[in-house]
Amino acid sequence: MELDPRDLARSNSVIQQTLSSSDFPRLEAALPAGRVPIVLCLKFSLDENDRVRIEGTAEFTPAIECHRCLRVVPTRVSQGLNICIVRSGKEADEVMEFADPVIHADRMMDIQALVEDDLLLGLPRLAAPHGVECSSPRSTESGVRPDRQPDALSTVLDLKEQMGLK
């Protein structure tokens, strides 16, 4: 989707569109199964320093493999986009506190690739939301009750302590 973001920002354009995950090749390769619709809403504007701002959301429900039970689980992803297009590294430093800077000097820009980057960053590492238990039973090979198994960090800290490392 090659567009001129400055023209869109001057007219305060809004893009509301439903695309397919197949429109995003890198995202499609990262998903284990099937195509899913992606609802996209982007608002273009100019800030007080005449920089292009792109704000919006991308929402979709991909099937993501649970790293614990290895089942494919539908997982809702809502990725916010807050982008400021700048022309230099100095400008990027100025906007970094309130937006994701993108250095771009050309007129035309592949907005779809920009959105795809944020979608990839928004994919959860774990399929189950925080605090929701997977239906897969935990291993009891260690002889420790499943609800009493130490986490990986505790194990590493215990080993460091036993070795006299701090």
C-alpha cells in the first residue's frame, strides 16, 4: 500500500479497512495456521512541528501455538500504532518519548510494511493470556508436586548461590 502519508495527514484522512493476513507475507509466515482478517484503523495528522503522525489500531485473532501444550489457540491481538514520521535522527530523538519514530525522507511510503512491523511486534510470545492456565498437565518427573515446581529464575538463583556466585 504505497501512499503519500503527508497528503493523507494534510487532509486528516482516516483509513478503515479489513485486510487478510495473507496481505502481510512476513506475518503470514509467523502464524502457524490459516488466514485471518485484520481490522485496521489509521488516522493521519500533522503535529505542531509539521511532522506526520499515524495513530490507530490493528486487531485480529490469529491461531497461535501454545508453547506449553503445543495446541493451536485462537488469541485476540489488538495492536496500537503511534507513529511519527521524521526526517532525521535528531527529530527521532525528540519524538521518542511519545511516539515510535520512523525516519523517512521520500514522498511515498509503504504503509502496509509499517503496519506489518507493528503487527509482528504485537504477536504474543505465549498463547494464553497472563494468569490463564493451560489445560496441559505439568510434568511431575522431578518428584515435586506440580503446584510446587520452582520457576526457572528461582532455579538459576539457587544454583548461583550453591556455587558461591553472586
